[in-house]
Amino acid sequence: MKLDYSYQEIEQLFSSEKSISAARISSISFDSRRIINGNHVLFFALEGIFRNGHSFLIEAYEKGVRHFVVSKKGATSDLENAHEIVVKNSLEALEQLAFFHRNQFTIPIVAITGSNGKTTVKEWLSYVLSGTHNVARSPKSYNSRLGVALSLLELNSDSHFGIIEVGIGSKESMKQHREIIQPTHGVFCSFGESHRELYASAQEHLNEKVSLFQEMEEFIYPNVITEQLPKNGKAIDAAEFTFFFTSFPLTDRASLQNISLVIAMAKQLGISDKEIHKRLAELSPLALRLETYDGINDNIIINDTYNLDLDSLKHSLSYQLANCNGKNRIVIIGTGTDSLLNEKKIRSIISKYEPIQLLLNISTNDEQLEKTQNASILIKGSRSSQMKLIARNLKVKNHQTYLEFDLKSIRHNINYFKSKLASNTKLMCMIKASSYGSDAKTMGAFLAQMGVDYLGVAYVNEGIELRRKGIKTPIFVMNCEENSLSECLSNQLEPAIYSLAQLNNFITALISHSKINYPIHIKLETGMNRLGFLKADILPLIDIIKAQPEVKIQSIYSHLAESDKINSEFTQQQIDILAENAGLIQKEFSYPILRHILNSEGIVNYTQAQFEMVRLGLGMYGVSSNNNLREAITWKSAVSQIKRVEKGDSIGYNRSFKASNDMKIAIIPVGYADGFPRVLGNGKCGIYINNEYCLTVGNVCMDMIMVDVTNVITKEGDVVEIIGVNQRVGDLAARIGTIPYELMTGFSSRLPRVYIN
């Protein structure tokens, strides 16, 4: 972001008051974690689902910010020499600033929307245009109200084009986006079911999407969209651009459809056929931006080698800063032959993120790479550089089979559940059993950064791991065993208390540690017949807690037995028991006590029983029949070898499979030691190679499986999907005869975890 406005100029947009500040504003921020030097920064205190920006004014101030946009008068009164602009709504004020900034430019602005493909088309179009022009575009997949405003503020005096990605957030949101963006060109990528629930019909949904383009002369869309579109829409036929496809490396239908839109728009914007050909040859499928994984020597690698331009470099550096968790930061950059980049510009950007070490255009065998330890390493590079090879070399070489977790989808799912709740209902995210196989430490840090109210674990040792990671969010422990009480206290973990004997033991530990008012969570028995206090225990429980200042009741909770069943009498009975018994306890104490009983399915099916807090578990990962959720888990491997097997030959241990005909098999490095159960051998399950279903042949081995690829076009090294778009977690669990919980918690610790943001 490169703004140049006086503070007084911005102030006049929102208020008639005039400040004495003569400062100039060069950038805005809404996330105090991403601020390095607050000079010339205007901080917007946004009020979000999980966090209120007013809670971070001091942190922003300590980083040098002196100018704030707030919605609470006097919010900065205790901050010396601070200046505040008071507005009714900080997000609306940010949009107003973006609108003002947009009106300083007369360059073409391309708005891109659609149910799918928005980010791909935006990134590919940006790449095609950026060979000869400077392009300001939406960072990552910013397409919400906040994202659109931030994207417009990326426009600067060097920009030749602006590309803004736009999503539907609510009814009539497109009108608001259109008025702020004022697009001159438009691309409508696709039309699907996403957000359909907001509208009375598919046509109403479609009309809302394309209303983004109603004030422009023409917008483009793929001719595969058959619904009725406005007259200013122009259908694009991929067949018109076969001339360009010879230099385009992809052949699948979706990619050809998306690249046709890119070509058509590039031509509209005056890019020559020769330049388009050249840039298409260098394109690949949209890389998963900001891929994070474990590196050698305890390093964390942030692989962002899709492309390199100055704007994306800034955003990647900002992401690294917010997620380094105290590690030293290193950025490795390879510029290749990009004509619009030079070392001076790169160093100028890097200098704003100090202290940070820059390694520019180093070789793949540079000895500095081997010596680097316990650092956060961001890798950026152009297509012509060797950055991908460096990223691969720095990755821990442990297993070709790995799990991928899409943090963007997890964030979407959490926000979906949060949308079902009252604004003051707290959210606890359960990350027990290594967060259902995803790794509790990484997920805990991610959820803490999102601002969830509580994290929940099963045992004290799981909570200790989170504290060692630097996570300060309150942590609820479901099973605080007697031999771990001291560790519970020393790590500020909050135990579930389910019996009088356990309560007495815990109070004894608190007395020995001189603790008072320590938070505990009371577990009530409501019908599961597991741990918990019965109604007969309530009065002695109250007596003990009233007599012992060492403890304070933080919450009262229970578990639902069949929350997945709608209108269950048993579930309603459990809810009523919790409400009644919690009421008996609450009336004996003057301070407020949280209540919670709903899990992921319960949040949707029994929203009225949300009380003051809910617990979200597997639903975070989208493992559900709910179409509003996005499954966030992918399990991948690769073909190790392909073999010809003759009729009558046996395959695998115990010779349990014999070929009835000549066949071709592929060997995949995944076995029951990874969590792929032995019961799935001999055709009881399969995996996908190049979107083709390939059944297992022979028994599942400890470290590998064999699958039938007789009729599949494949080669060694091809990607294998075990769980993904073709085979969901629930599909594989059903083949085993179990539930997703058991399958996911059975993922082996030797499987590398990759996190995509």
C-alpha cells in the first residue's frame, strides 16, 4: 500500500473537526500484529466476529501509531499525542476512504466475480498483464467488504490496471461493491450454488451477482453459463482461442474456460497476441499461496513461489510477520529476469520489515541454507528463478504421503457456525487428539490468532504443548488426572471437574500453590452416563465451592448424545436438565457463569440452546453433510512404481490376490502405519489417480498399497488422492465401517502436515 494523504485530508472525509496533526498517511492498518513502524500509519479499529480492534489500540500505539479511526469517543484519551477520528462504523469509514482513493484514478478497473474461479482468473490475468504493465490487484482472495476496500487502496501512481476480486457477502452487497469500485471492465467466471440460501430463487441469485456490472458497457462470461444474463454480457467461447492454447500448459476444461476469459479480457485491455502467447507459456495451475510446512533444522517454511511482484511481496512479508511466533525472519528472493523488478526496489520494501535477513538470488546449494536454524523462512521468486527447488530442498524429507489442511476453508467453516450464534455467545474450539489429526500446536496457534474464546483439549499434556507454543488463549482440559494437577496449575490450564473427590484433590493442590479464584468447569451428567455430577450432587458441590475461595466456577457444561438428530426428545431432555441444574448452581453465586452443551451438529440443529458458549470440533474441518461447509482435509501421495502383472501372478502378502488377467498395477507409499486400514485391501476401497478410481489389489501393507491401474493413463510420480474432492473423509470412513473421528485421529504422526492459507 502506498498512500499519500494528509491526516487532515482524511479527517475531513468523516468529521467537521480539524486536528492539529500535520502528519501524512502512507498506509492503513487494522491488524496490530502486522505493524512494524507505525509512523504514517492510520489504524482502523474494526469490530469483527471474534475481535474488536479497540482492544489493540495500545499495541498499535506501542508500535508507533499515533492516528486512529475509532467508533468510541475517547478511545485513545489515555495515549499521549494520539489523534482519533470518531466514526459511527469503522468498516464503513474504511470503505469511504477506499471510495475516495478510487476516485483519484482513471485507469481501467476490472471487477471479477463468480461462484468459482475468481482467484484463479484474477491471478492469471494479473500475470498476463504484468509482463509489460504495473498491476494493482486484490491480495490473496480478498473479496469481502473489507477485502474490496483494502484492494482499492492498493492502487497507486505506478498502476496501469486495477483488478478487484468481488464476492457476495449478503443480499444487495454487489450494489455496495459496484458503487465503491466503479469498475470499467467485468468478468463473470461461473454460476453455482454458493450463497444460494440468501435468495428466493436461482434467478434472483444470478441477478445479484451480475448487478456488479450493470453500469458498464460490456462484461464477459463463459458461454457454458446457460442462465439468462443481461444484454451487456458477452459470452466467451473457449473454441475462439485455440490459437493461444498451444502455449498454455493445461488442458482440463475448467482451466481452458478460465484462461479464455483471461485472454478475452487481456485483448480488451490492449495486450498484444504475442505478449499473451509469451505469458501463457509460463502459467501453471494457481499455486496454493502461502503454503506453510516444517523445514529442516526446526525452520518453518512459507512457500510463496507462485510469482513475484512488489505488491505480493509486501503481503507475503506482512503474513510472515504476523505468523512468525517470535522466530527470526528470513526472506529468500529470486528475481529471475523480470524487467519490472530490481534489487533497489526489493531492498526498499524489505527495509520496512526489519529486523529481517534478505537472501537475494542465492544458489540452491548455498551453505547459508544449511546453517539456518529455528527461523521463519519466506521464499518468493519469479517463474524463471529456482525458488521452487530451494523450497523443496528446505522441506523436511520425511514421507511422500502427506496431509493438507486448508486454513481458509477452516476459517470459512468457523465463521459459518459463528453466524448461527448471538454476537455475545462465546466459542470454544476443541483440538484434542492432536486436533483430530491435524496437529494441535499449529491449529491452536491459528485459532488463537483468529480470536476464539477458548481452546479445549483432552489431557493436561496437550495443554502444555500449546502453552510452550506461546498460546495464551484460555485452555479447557476435559480430563485433568490427579498426577498432573501441578502441571495444570503452572500452565494456567482450566480443568473440568466431574466429581466431589476430584474437586477436593484439586482444591488441595490449589492450597499448596497458594492459588485463589482459580477457574474450573463443572461437568453435569445429563444422559450420556459418562463423567459428571448428578442432581443429587449439586447441593454438596455448591457447599464446597462456597466454602473454598481457591476455586471459581467458570462454566457449567455437558455433552449431547445425539445432536445429529433433529427434534430429538432425548436431546431436548438433556438441554433441559443442564438448564435446570445450572440454574440451581448459578443462583448461589453472584458472578456470571457460562453454560455450554452444543457441539458442531448441535449448533445447527439446536441453535436455541446455545446458552453463553458452544464447542466446535470436527465441524471446523467441514466433515459434515452440511453444504454450507467446506471440507478442509486432503490426503495425498504419489505413484512410486508401475508394474505389469501377468495372469495367474499373485500380489502382496499371503498371496491373497491372484490376477485373473494380465494387468497393470501402481504401488503407492501409504499403508496401515499411516492410518490406511488393512481392512481396505483386495478391492474393498480405492484411491484416485488423475481423477480415476483405482481399487486396491492384495493386502494393505504396513507402508504401501497396490492398486489396479490397468485402464488408467498414469506414470510414476503422479499425484494420488486418498482423501480429497473425489473421496471425502466420510466416504473413506464409511468403507472402513467407522466414523470420521476414528479415521482422522488414526492419521499417523509420521505423515507430514501441510497448512494452506
